[in-house]
Amino acid sequence: MAGINRALTEYRILAKSYEGQGRPCIFLSHISVDKPAVTEIANYVTARGDIDIYLDISDDDLQRAANTGNAQRVTEFIEQGLSHSTHILCLVSPSTVRSWWVPYELGFGKKSGKPLATLKLKDTELPEYLEISEIIRGTASLNKYLTGVKRGLRKSITAGELTESLVRSSAQPHPLDRYLDWQQ
């Protein structure tokens, strides 16, 4: 079954029925100018099945709060998204250094004990504080990371089931080629 974006209103309405199913959920931390990249990556992750994501650009309540300048509500919605996620994946691009929210999200997530990984987009230098996380440098290591996320939370999946959708995603051209290097 394909993963879902837990930021969608429909999911939040039905959230009680999803509790306790043990599906991993990756919070995608990013700066808003990287919306095209994070959207492609979110689609890639959810299409691989059995991994949900939280992508704030799909959270209507958060977007309304941001559009009205209500920082208190924006913070609450981000913290809710982080609290309901099992992992944090920080997308880092040259633009990320201008973000105030990304370091906040990472600090909140780290304090809550969530596993943190950093996805380095093309032509990007990493800030020192992210070097303590798992570094994902390209599509191959993203596939390895996603396999680990699945394996960590669903012990009953066979190795064949784990890698089947990732192997299908190895063909060139790859949907993430604009944003990630392949061999890393």
C-alpha cells in the first residue's frame, strides 16, 4: 500500500484509525524555496509504499496560519507534525542557510529522540551541526535509507518485498535526477 502525507486534512480527520499500525512517517524538513525538490522526493517516498510522510506544504491549517502571520499556530502545527512522525529527513540545499524554521524543526525533533537524517541536494555544502546525522548524498543512499526505515519498523517484511520497489526505481532517467546525484 502506498504511503500517505499525514499533513493532509483527510488524514488528520481519520488519524485515530491509523494509530498503532506501526507505519513509519518521515517529517520532511526543508526551506520553502525548495518546494519542487521536496515535492518530488515526497512523491518518491510515498510511492515506494508503507512509508508515510509529513509535508507541511499540504497542511492547510499551517498554511493559513503562515499566511496570516500567526507564528504561534505555525509552531504548534510544525510540532504536531514532528510529534506524529517517526523520523526526520532534512533536505539541505544552498538556500537552506536562510531558513529559520529548519534548525527549529531539527532541534525539536532531536530533543524528542527522533532519528535524524540529512538529504544533501546537488551542489550543497552541509552545515557542521548536520554532520552528526546520517548523511544521504544521492539516490542510491536514499534508497538504502528508505529500506532501513522500512526494516526498522516492519520486521515481518521479507528482503524481496523491501527492495522490490526500490529496484524498480533504479532505471535511468530517475525521477530525482534533477535534485540528487545517483551513485552516492
